[in-house]
Amino acid sequence: MAEAGIRDILVANQIVTPGKLDRAARLQTISETKFAIDSLVGLARAEAAAQRNSCQFEVLIEVDIGLGRCGVQTPEDAADLTRRILESPNLRFGGVQAYHGGTNYILDLVERERRVAHSDQVLAQMLAAVRAVCDVPRVSGAGTGNARHHLQDGLLTEIQAGSYVYSDTTYRQFEPDYRPALFVLATVLSRPVEGRLVLDAGRKSIGTEFGNPELADYPQFSEHRFSEEHLQFQVDGTFPLQVGDKVKVIPSHCCTTSNLHRRCYAIQDERVVEEWVIDAF
Ligand SMILES: Cc1ncc(COP(=O)(O)O)c(C=O)c1O
């Protein structure tokens, strides 16, 4: 991304190993690459890397607003970490990161709103403690399913949603306005017996931890088996494709599908208009 000219990048995660921190330091010459920290150990490691590379890192403190993953746990710790960043000549305070992935996937909108409001209450307490120390230039968070609810609450200044670009069969249920746009183009390998369709797109080419993929143009055929190299559907006599034909498959999770491929073809009006190289895998 930096090499492609993006000048403001937030790695929405912790960077803690010397090799990766050195890489982040090298990026500083072409792009302001920020990342999150949530511990004094992480801070010391970032500081050491910045010193070693004679640079300064802009860092955000990550606060846990209910996801139960990374992030400081209390407003006191959030304030303390902020103070320590301000004291460091090698670090700049870039703001707060707060992400709760779990509230993206709640079907009942009222319940989703209620749960996001609750996580925003936690965030408000964290922010109050940090603001008692200094201004907060950025409050970054939210995913595709909860962004609009967080925006209503008005605490975030930056949205981290990503899946909306491609969507998938999972997000389609929660945010139907974002229609699936990422397809794995599979080939019919075999139709060995009546009703069995075998494609060459198994778990090595489609992320499956959110459930089963779907045939884009034939959603009625859902019963299937899935293995390393193969995806099978139970079809009937109306299914028109034969061995060697291509068929589009919609993954259940776009994030863990796109990283399995090296190229993505952008299609408009049934024509390939661009070819994108996937560097992040
Ligand atoms: C920290 C963080 N921000 C943003 C996102 C993007 O969320 P979504 O894919 O729901 O848009 C993720 C996804 O895992 C995440 O971990």
C-alpha cells in the first residue's frame, strides 16, 4: 500500500516483533504508518525499534470495548499508556483504537444498536480518561456491520470497515445493501453421477470458517461437501454446466478468501477491466 502511494496507513493491530517493527520503521520514509499498542512492553519494543532506526512512530492506544481481544482493560491503564507515549521522544500519540468485531454480526438491528451503544459507553469512559491527559486526534474503529451504529453515537472519528467492499454470504444477511462482489471462478471438474457437481475450489481456495459458499448463479443448489481441493454440490437436471465449464462461487468470508489468491480480476459489465495483484497474503 505504501509503495502504491498511500501516505496514511493504520495497521489496525499490534506490531511487537523487532523484524516487523524495523519494517514499519523503513516504511516511515514513504508513508506515515501507524499501529496500535496496548501494553508497556509493546510500548518499550516500539520505542527501541524507533531508536534503532532513528525514527518516530505514531501509535494509537488500543482499548478493549467488549470484544475481549487486544486492548487495555481500564480507563486508568489507557491514561497511563497515553502519558508514557507523551513522555517518549520516539513516539507520537495518534489517538485511540476501539474495535468490537462481535457486534457486526447481530441480526436483530435493535439488539445490534443496543450492544454497540453499550460498547460505546465503555469507549466514552476510556476517552474521558485519555482526554484528561491530552487531546485525542483520532478515534478509530468499527466494521461493516456496526459502523452505522457507532456513527450514530458519534465517538469515532474514523471507520475501519473493510468487508463492505466485497461482502460475502455471511455479511449479506446482516448488511444486505452491500451485495457480494467477490467470486471465486471455479471449474467443473466432474459430474460423475447424476446430481453430483464437483468443482475445483476447495478449502485451499475459499475461506470457510464462516460457513458454506454458494453458487452465484444457482443459489438453489446448496447441499454440498467440501474438501481440500474440491467443492461438491447436489444439483438436479436443470443445472446446465458441464465438465470444463466455469462457475462463480460466493465465499462465506471475503477476508479469508482474498488472501488465498495472488490476483483479482475487476469485472464490469461482464468484461475484465483491471487486474489487481494481491500482495497481502
Ligand atoms: C481491528 C479491525 N478493524 C476493522 C476490521 C474490518 O471489519 P469488517 O471486515 O467487518 O469491515 C477488522 C476485521 O477483522 C478488524 O479486526
